[in-house]
Amino acid sequence: MAKGLPVAASAVSGVPEGLGDTGQLLTSPMFGNPQSTIQELVTTLKDWVSDATRRQQVGLACKQQAEKMFREERMIEETVAIVQAIL
């Protein structure tokens, strides 16, 4: 994401939050049909390969999401807020 590449990832752990509405969120193979997840990935990759403009748009959106979500300041602020709430 940080490099401006389009991201396809399965919906596990914190991936949906990190990906947001950018990239392609795939059905988790652990909770759904693994073959369906594979088909989603194949369809996504075919779409990105055949449409360079779309691929670049998705990559840019992923980069912007990464810059927003994974800033050091944001992570520190959220960690401090959690610690303060506990105290």
C-alpha cells in the first residue's frame, strides 16, 4: 500500500480496517468457501491487468489510505488514548 500498489487481501484480523474502502477486500477463506476467495482474487487480478488506469487509481487510493492509517503520530495518539482510558 505504502508504495502505491493495488492491494488485494482477505478479510481477516485488522485487514478490513487497514484496507478501508481501497484495494480489494476478499472473502476470508477461513470463514467462506476457499474456492470462492480464489475466484475473487483471479477476477480482481484480471481486472487490474486489463485496465491500467483502474490499477493506478486503486494503487493511489491504497497509498493514501496507508499514509492516513499508518502514520507514527496517529498510532502514538491512539495508543496513549487507550492507556489513558484504562488508567
